[in-house]
Amino acid sequence: DAKTTQPTSMDCAEGRAANLPCNHSTISGNEYVYWYRQIHSQGPQYIIHGLKNNETNEMASLIITEDRKSSTLILPHATLRDTAVYYCIVRVDEYGNKLVFGAGTILRVKS
Amino acid sequence: GAVVSQHPSRVICKSGTSVKIECRSLDFQATTMFWYRQFPKQSLMLMATSNEGSKATYEQGVEKDKFLINHASLTLSTLTVTSAHPEDSSFYICSAPGPQGGNQPQHFGDGTRLSIL
């Protein structure tokens, strides 16, 4: 699976949009981009995933560049409860295919 | 939605004890489950892939005799840390692919915090 690069940490003001970037320049055509987050002392939580089109759900939006070499996770109105480590992972879409976590981005939402 | 339950959530025991952690898929079947461990301020490290009805697949550097994995049914995988020592103290997390398989997210348990005295 392709590797990803994310900033170590980011700060965001409460109520503002949080934009978390991820570089995956070696992504292959059949690899999806997945985003998870981990709030302290809990298991990771799925946020969103996509292949090449932009995606939106109740939690976030995922913007994938046309060349698919990078993506941005957008939390439209960050709250204090969104403070967490955010992981961007690329993987081939097959049942039973493992998720390999990188270091992720520590997002701190501040009031 | 799909739920993965992990038990116990926390365990404290003496050095030399063997500890069993359970991971259950509550409303779906999972022929594959994954076990991770996480040290403080570090990312999740994949330990092994648990396969229903067959042997687990361990990642490089993970001792299979130390971390015994049994996937006896389509909804239960167990991880046993044998003869645990203080360096085995960690946060252990399991996951299972979503019920539809393929292009679906994995679902994670809430983790087990293991402390060996």
C-alpha cells in the first residue's frame, strides 16, 4: 500500500473549518483514500473514504486532487470534541486487506 | 451500524500472568479481524491478521508464541498475551472489516489497556 505524508500537528479555532492535508504521491489506481481519527484512549473511528471523486458525509468532506496525489479532509465547523489524531491511509479495496497507520496529524481545536 | 466489542477494557495483572482479550463483531460476521497495539504517543502498530478457521498471519517482528491468536468463530477473535511482562503493557485494539466487505471501512473496538506490574 502507498505511503502517506501528513503534518505532525495543526491548530484550529472552534467553529472554523479544519482542513487536514495528506500527500500520497505514489498512490496506485486501485487504492482508496481513507480517513480515520482517534480520540485519546479510544479505538480509531472511521470518517470518510473515496477513490477519485470528492465525497461528503455527515462528519466531513474529502477533496481528492485530480491527479490523486493528495487529498484534504475538511471538518466544516470544528468543535472541541474534534480534537484527535487524524490518520490518512491509502489501501487497495479488498475484503480483509489490512490498514497500516502512519503517524497522523494531531488536530487541536481551541476555543 | 456495525459494532466491534472488545473486552476487557482495562486489565492490570502481575508479571508472568497470561491475559486474554476478546474481540467480537456484534451484528455481523467477520472472517478476518486485525490486532494492533499502541504505545503512548505512538501510532497503531499492526500485530497480526486473525483468520477464522486458520492460523493467524503475524507481522514481522511479532512473536507468535507470545501473542496467541484464536479466531474460533465468525464473530470472535481472541488475543492471549502469554507470560506477560511490564514491556507488554500497552493499548491493544482490534478491528474487523465491515459486513459488506470490500469497499467498506473497518470498525474498531474501544481497545484494551493492559498494565503489567
